[in-house]
Amino acid sequence: QQPVQSPQAVILREGEDAVINCSSSKALYSVHWYRQKHGEAPVFLMILLKGGEQKGHDKISASFNEKKQQSSLYLTASQLSYSGTYFCGTELRGGNQFYFGTGTSLTVIP
Amino acid sequence: GAGVSQSPRYKVAKRGQDVALRCDPISGHVSLFWYQQALGQGPEFLTYFQNEAQLDKSGLPSDRFFAERPEGSVSTLKIQRTQQEDSAVYLCASTKGGYKFGYTFGSGTRLTVV
């Protein structure tokens, strides 16, 4: 039931773009995205509640394909501050259950 | 308070010792969650409170783990007879209500059992 994220790790140069995918084997009600820097707690980025919904702030956005049970996080023109581990979190449809994904380590270098 | 506060920040326990971890959620947040995060892994669900009611404790790994939130605000996670496999970061999070709002996490308690 834990969603699978891909890629597991990615290294970018400043200004490059990245996409992180989150895929679940179960029907989803909502998807959350979090970023965790080393030694710190996860920080909430955004939540997507409806299939097809897209959200974003600054240069980070996300989409939710309810039919495919997938979500993607888009980071454009990456900055050094984007480095960290990104987790999706999925609330399952039909049950009060929430699971964090396997994580994607993103490193932005100058 | 302004954020979720956890204490202690670090705890070293000898195997077999009992420990108590405290979480003080954001004022007015009715939902409180405990997660366990092993090194390099995502957070894993332990238990969930709505006010003082423990609605889900399915993630607690054994009967050595116990959580309470007697007055619907501060919560305590207690681990009895700690074992080495209990070593992890324990994260507390709160929301305005359930999973429909993003979690605000505390800084966590890093527990090391020696």
C-alpha cells in the first residue's frame, strides 16, 4: 500500500527542471507532497484533492491523475534550496488510511 | 503555540528502559498523529488522535508502544522495555482535522537504544 516514487535519486544543476512521480496500487482520495531536509522534519508543500487537479506555488507544481492513481511533482528552474528528500503522501479512497511514499532524494548543485 | 513542539529532541536509552516522548500540537488542531521514521525511509504511521479519542492505533508495532492524549492537546508516546529496533526518529504532526489538511510536523525526537 506504500506508494512508489521514481526516480529514487536525482542530481540537478541550478536552473534545470525535474519531475518526481508517485504511483499507488490503490485508489486515491488525495495526494500530499512534502520536502524534508537532512535532520529536519518534513515540510508540507501542497495537497491535491481532486483527480486532474493541478497546483503550484513559486516554481513547484503538481498534478494528480486519479484514474492512473498517480501524481507528479514538477520543479522548474531548480534552486539550491530545493535540495532535500521529497515524499508523496496518499490518502486511500474508501478508508481512513494515509501512506508516505518511498522518497526521492534531490540534490541541486551550482 | 506557533508550531508543533516535541521533547526531548534527542534521547539515548539503554535496552530495556522505558521512555516517554512528548508532543505539543498547534493550538486548535484537533488531529494529532505519531509517525516513526527510520534512517533513509519515509515516515511510517503509528497512531492518530481526534481530540482525546485515539481513532487508529493500527501502526503501533507492539504492545510495548502506548500513546495518550488525555485532554485533547498534549500527547505522550510511551515505549516500554525499549529494544534496539526501536531506534528511529519519532515525528508528531497535527492538522485542523484529519488528512484533508497538510500535516505540520514537529522537529522529532531521535531515539537511540544502546
